[in-house]
Amino acid sequence: MSVKTKQEEVVFHFVVPGNPVLREETALACLPNGATKKERWQNWVRLHALEKGPVKVLTEPITMDISFYLRRPRKGRKKESAPGRSPVLDELSRSVTEALRGMVYAGDDLIVEKRVRKQYGDPPRVEITIALAPRMDQSGSAGAVPVRHLASRH
């Protein structure tokens, strides 16, 4: 868990058990209920967010801290402490933000800082912390929230 600055107000923290699912398998993507494995995993994230999350959708700038603890592979790389191969960190992060967008926070333009990490851990899980971004004072000191229109550029 990372250390929060005094200026960040943690809105909530929750843990999603299990390994994330990032891609649909082409032939076997749909499960009997019609949902893909990825959709089921994202619904799992939403369920855990609802258990710990805010009552209304956040519309202020936020920071996200996402830690992925992945199952260690069965073969090889037993000495590695961090996964250097798949899944790609950006894809992991995107799967969480896709699940929470519109339900926990209004849109991706509100994310002004995102800290993401992956490592091996038992049990496999994802720890997610969302905090309100620190406000800028008149002097523009550290911890300032970037101008909104700059954060929304892609």
C-alpha cells in the first residue's frame, strides 16, 4: 500500500479477489449466461466497489492507486519477485478503469493521477484506492490538480 499525502482524502479502498481477465478468447468467449469472461470479471470489480464505495458518482478530480497481486506461474521464473511478462500493466489498469467509469466516477478525465503496479502475491487480488485529488492553492504549490481540459486530452 502506498503512502498518501496529507492533502489526499481517501474516498474508499477495496479489494477484488482473483486474477483479472483482460481478453476474450475468440471461440470460447461467451459463457452460458451470455457474458464474456472479461465482462464477468469487470462485474466482479463493480460488485466489490459497490460494497465499499460512495453512494453517488464522483465528479471531482481523483487519484487512483491500483495494485495487482498475480498468481505466480506454475512453471519457471520461481525466483522472480515481479512479473515481467503478460499481462501488460496498461491493460490491467484499463480493465479496472473500464469497470469503474460511470459507476464510481463520472469519466476518465477526472483521473489526474494513477499509480499502478503488478507483482506476485498470494492470494491473487487487486487492491484499489480512490482519493479526491489535492486542491491547488494560489501559489500553485505541489499537489496541484492539473487544469481540467489538459487532463482530458488523449
